[in-house]
Amino acid sequence: MITDIKMPGMGGLELMAALREEGLMPVTVVLSGYDEFELVREAFRLGAYDYFLKGNIQQEGLLRLLHGLRQNVFRDMGEAAAAKALPPAGALAPEAGDYVAVVFMVENFTQVAGRFAGNLREGLEKPMLELAHQIRRLQGRAVLRACDPSCYEMYYQVKDKARIRDIIVSVVRQLKGVWKDFMNIDTVAGISDVVTETELPGVWKRCHTLCCLSVLHGVAGICSDWQEAALAERYEQDASGCDGLIAALCIGEEARWEEESGRLFCALGRLSDQEHSRRILIFLVRTARRLQDYGESFFAVFPERQDFVQTLKKLETRQEKELWLRNAMRRVQAACAESRKKKQNGIIWRAREFMQDNFTNPELTLKTVADYVGFNEKYFSSRFTKECGCTFITYLNELRIKRAQELLVQTDMKMYEISDAVGYNNVEHFNHMFKKKLSISPRDYRQRQGNI
């Protein structure tokens, strides 16, 4: 099944969820004009084999996808079904003993996914697991499984409790280094403290939270429970309360941003010094997460990759910390505004390419193209006119008339045949639009060109 994220009546994710619930889920490839991280994650959570951004669809990627499906799915459906049924790492039953759990998440996954378009399972997920299995320190001691191509869970058997913290950090750094060196993939990691095999199922959520907190420590990209247990607990409780403010920053709603930021700074004024700093850190971590959902990079906004925990500690007063936070917000706001501008320009370019490929279809409408690029009609129409210097219908007619001019000169097709070939429903309308554009009828244009 190939399904689009956005469809009338029922979207692709809803369709997948319904089929999965009925036990009828086929091998599925998801298409979308959107690059939000959560849509990618949700598609894989529901069982998608792969995910294509419409703007990245090319012949090479499609052929690679089809080859992968033939080789790894349809060649042996029984084997593929058995592999699909394997549980995630958190559901496996390890031997009795002590373990450390680790979650790895791919940084800037939407950009990485673009590199492996049509080949995420075979080109990204499979090599990452194979590289991990070749590391001697993991063999016989660890189990690593993919939740989806963006996320990997591992548990590591503890032999030396006294040294395990140093050992596991060293192991995690080695694995991150291998992925970086051989695949140019950056990952962040969240590490639990020592737990028994019966406690493993309960620590995965905390490890995912620690992955989110890793942005606070800059380049390292590693966060452990023994470092940040208290902050992780507060993040799990309070982070969602920042979403309104972050959304206003990311989508450019100035009035809403003023209102929501006012609430945040009022709340900060009622907190103790420790909770004051902690709340600022929570806001930064949630911002990093939500930027990823919007297809943006936190480290594109903060390329210096500073250690934010140490940065706040160096600021002596609450007023200095709040001023620093306001400046950080402005950076996010400015970066998102610039990104929106670039994306919208790119989307208009995609719209024009789509029109150039489909202008001969008489059913091509403003709504068709707006749906293709993921905009509502009114906004797309005004944006198109601003970017192109003419209205949608004017641009469409120009494409059709230009092609008609070529056919009039290069062929002996009849007028009604040319009308059909360039996308007009009837020859009278074609004649009218041609004369309106060139101040000459199609027939006279042909005769004039033939006499030159």
C-alpha cells in the first residue's frame, strides 16, 4: 500500500491505524508533503516500511525502494513476517541479573531521512545494527534493537557494579563514534542507572527523556540518570506546559508569544532559585524537541553547542538568567522565521514544477496544487501571486499557450486537437485565451509563422 499523509475523509496515518487494528495492515510506504518529525515517527510506529517526502521523490529513490521491497519483503513473506513480529528490546526477557538501559536517537532525523529516501530500513536501520553487532564489547553482553529508523534501545549486562558508570559511558561513546565514522550519523544517548532484569521494562521512558536532556550538555550528546534524575523527573511532569509558547515562537504568532511568555516569566518569579534554573532548562529541552517536530534543528539555532547547565550556573542573578532566556527565545523566533521563508519559497518552486508537469490536465486547479504542497487555497493563492508576480490562473494559461504556440508551428494538428493537448476543455475557450494573450487567433498565428 502507498498512502498519503493528507487525504480527504481519512488521512494516511488514520488509515494505517484502522488497518492495523483490524489485523489487515499491508506492507506500507507513506508519502507526505510535510517533514515534521512526529509524522515520521508515527508512520513507523504504525508499521510503515518506508517514508517518502514528495519533494524528494526521484526515479533513483523509487527504484531503490522497489528493489528493497523485492529482496527483503516479497521474496520471503514468511521470513519477513517473522522478523516483523520480533519484540523491541524493552520487551525481551533477559537473564536474571543487573543491567543498564540505553536509548540512542538519531539527531536531525528529518534531514537524515532525506539522505536515505526510499531506503530507511535497509540503508539506515540495518547498517546501524550491523555495525553495533561487530563491536566486541557488546557481543554476549548487550542486546540492541531498533524501535524505528530514528531510535534504538539497548540493554547492557553489568559485571562490575563499581565501575559500570565509566564502562557504559565508554561503550556508548564507542558506538556513537562508529556510527559517526562509518555512516556520518550523529546520535544522542540516554543512560539509566543499574536496574535488575525485572525493572528494565520501566526504565525505557526515562531513557527517552534523558535523550531529550542531552541537548543541555552540548557536544557530548550523552545524559545519564545519575547526572540528571531530578531534572528528568521534573521534565516529565512540566514540559508539556511550555508547548503553547514554543508553538507561538515557531509559527510566528507574535501576540500569542507575548501572552505566553508573560505567563512563563510570572511563573518563574514564584519559584525558588533551584527551581527557577530548572524551569529554564526544561524550556530549552522542550524547545529542542518541538523544533525537531517542526523540522528544525536546535543546534542550527545554537551552533556553538554550549553546555547550558554551566552557562546558567555562571549567571549570578535571576534577572540575568531571565534576560538570557529572552535572548534565546528571540534566536529561536528569528531562526524559525527565516526557515519559514526559505521553505515557502521552496514550496512555490515545487508548485511551479508540478504545474509544468501537469498543465495539460484540464482538471488541474488551484486546490489541486495547494493540496500537493500542503497549503490552504487562500494562503497558497496569495503566496503564489507574491512569489511569481502573477496569479495562479495567469501562470497556468501562460504554460498552456506557450505549448500551444509550439504545436501550432511544429505540427499540423487540428485546433481542437491542440486545445485538448494543452489542457483546455473546448476549442472556443482555447481560441479566446490564445487571442487574449497574444492578440492574434491561433489560426492566424500559424499562418504568420509559416510565412516567416
